[in-house]
Amino acid sequence: MTNSKIILSSIDDVKEFVSIILKADFSADLSSGKYVVDAKSIMGIFSLDLSKPLDLKIHSENGAEFLDKIKKFIVK
């Protein structure tokens, strides 16, 4: 499992993130506070507070490779 913090600050960011993660063969969750949604669900993502960084939890051993694909969204 791999964890990271990401920021999705616009509608286009959400669309791009979802289009990338839909191609992945693993599951992932995004959380904001006490709310957790499927990271592949565009509607779920829009239900979160996007004004703050989100916690991304990748359920795969290949999570580090995936993080390279979404590096523009990662909070440093």
C-alpha cells in the first residue's frame, strides 16, 4: 500500500486525475477528513472538500510507479 497527499484544484484536474487512475489495475481511495471515496469515482471526488489536500491510498505494490504518473497533483 502507498499513501500520498494530492491536490485537485480545478474541474480539469479532477477529470485528468480520474482518466489516469481509471487505467490502473488496482483500487485506490481518496479521503478528506472522515469521508472516504473510491478514487476512480468522479462523482465521489466532487463530494469531497477540494479546497484542501486529499489523502490518496493506493492498494497495490506498484503504487510508487503510479505516483510518477500523477506527480503534478502531489503535495510536496
